[in-house]
Amino acid sequence: MKTDTIPRGEKYRNLGIKLTPQRIAILDYLEGNLSHPSAEDVYKAVLRKYPTMSFATVYNTLETLKQNGMVAELTADPGKKRFDPNPRPHHHLICTRCRRIVDVQVEFRLPVADRDRAGFEITGNHIEFFGTCPDCKKRTYGSSLQQAAGYLRSSG
């Protein structure tokens, strides 16, 4: 989450965010995290260091960071909100099986004709690509081989 040369503490204080030890633990967990964690994921990770921390502290901190543009909320997983510590514009690959999310750092410019804008002033876009990640492909391929081997053994 180091996005500029302003020291982290000063950057958050300038936004009016008080840096408690718990919030620092949350920021440390998010920094450089590419897994797009849910609030529950963050909570479980920081709970090891701060066993008395509440889920509400984690959730409220993530909401504060989101409101201040420090994290982006992803709705790619209908079961839970996920958070992206990289708030800069980028796109995502999403596995339809395990819900893994991977950043895509390619810029796509989609021209939208004035007649198709329905009066909207377009300020940005976000593209989500859906498919099967390499791990899920291996599991599927591996189970297909096992099923085929079982079929061959039982019919032979």
C-alpha cells in the first residue's frame, strides 16, 4: 500500500485516521497482499497478534480505508466482500471454482459512443475476466484421470 513518498503514519493522519496498534497490524497485513482478502481473512490473520481484537475493528478499519480511497472493495465474490489494497485502476481475473482473484495490469480503453452513454459522464471502468485458475484446472484434470483409470479397472 506504499503509494507515495509520504511516510505511512503521516499519510493516514492527514486523512484523519488514528493509527492504533490494531490498525497498524491491519495495514501491515494488507501491504503488498495480492490475495484480495475478505474482512474475515484479515481478521483471522491479525487475530494471531491481537487476540482481543474484534471483527468490528477490522471491518470498520477496512470501511474507513475504502472511504478514503486506500483500498477498493470488490464484489466479484457474491458470498462476501473482498478488499484490494491496490486502489489504482486495474482489472481482475476471477476463478469461477475457487473464487481466486488475480490482478491484471493491462489498460483497456473502451470507447463508449455518446448515444450509448444514457447521459452518464463516464469516470472509469473495471473489467472482470472469469475462468478457471491453474490449480483448479490441475484438480479437474487429475480427477478426470482418476475417474478414467477407475473406469478402465472396473471394465477390464
